[in-house]
Amino acid sequence: MSTHSATHPSDKDSKGGTRRDFLFLTAGAFGAVGAGIFSWPFIDSMNPAADTLAMASTEVDLSPVEVGQSITVTWRGTPVFIRHRTAEEIEAARAVDVSSLRDPQTDEDRATKPEWLVIVGICTHLGCVPLGQKKTDPHGEFGGWFCPCHGSHYDQSGRIRKGPAPKNMVVPEYTFLSDTLIRIG
């Protein structure tokens, strides 16, 4: 008794494959394409919405901001403090012994142009908004910002100098598009 082959000799092509192999490959390819077409709307829905992308960056005209004045703008739903610093503020910020700071950063590392300081206006302790943007606000012991909630004092460069805050106020990513126009984000 001889065993009979499951495939007929005419089912084989010149490279040894069968019609069944071809049908499996074709069905698999169609299935993969179908799955891709079906899942694309779901994957595309994970992209950020247009209004979210619009908030990703903001441009600020600095020309109306006078020396010694601070403004607050909103970027990604958070306050950003922009201060047009005086020569005295810049000098005081640069005169600080960086090794004495809890979160050591030089003023040069924090301000692209020395006369403009751009920082996220949130205390790094518990997320409060520090005072110091208005001339009538308390500026803390170091002439910068003061968070009355828990007593954090920041200097003219937004660096923590006293109180419970563990870090300096954050410097967001920003670029100068001209002498008086910046893009935050």
C-alpha cells in the first residue's frame, strides 16, 4: 500500500509553492490592508485637535512693555511672567553666588537677552501664582516674586532663594523673532 500525496502534482508551481499557499498569502494581505483602513480613523483621532495645536505656541509683542514693567500672558493655560528688567535688576541677578543657591542656575542661563526675563509664573512648591508682577505687589526679600501661600521668595531671575519651593521658576522654551517679538513654545 502506498500512501497518497495530499497535493496533486499539478497544484505545485515552479518554485514548490501550492495554490493553497498563494490563497493564504493573498487573504492575509487583504486582511492586513482591511485592518489598516479600519483602524486609521481611530489612530488619527489621537492627534491633537486644532485648538490644542493653536495653544502650543504664542507670540508676544514686547514693544509696549517699558523698562521695569512686567506683564502676564497665558500659554497652554498657564501664566507666563515677562519682565523688562532694569540695569539694576540684571546686575543684582548676575551678582548672586550661584553656589549658594538651592537650584543653581546663572542668570545668563535663564535669560536669552538680559533685559527680558521670561518664566512660567507658578511657584514650584504647590503650584500657586506668586505675587510680584505689579509694582504694588510684595516682591519678597530678593526683589523678584513672593508666594504668600507658603512663603517662597524668588529673586529677579526667578530663582528660589528662601522658603519651601524646591526649584527655580521654570523658563519656558522661547525665541526672539525680532527685538520686540517673542514666540513662547
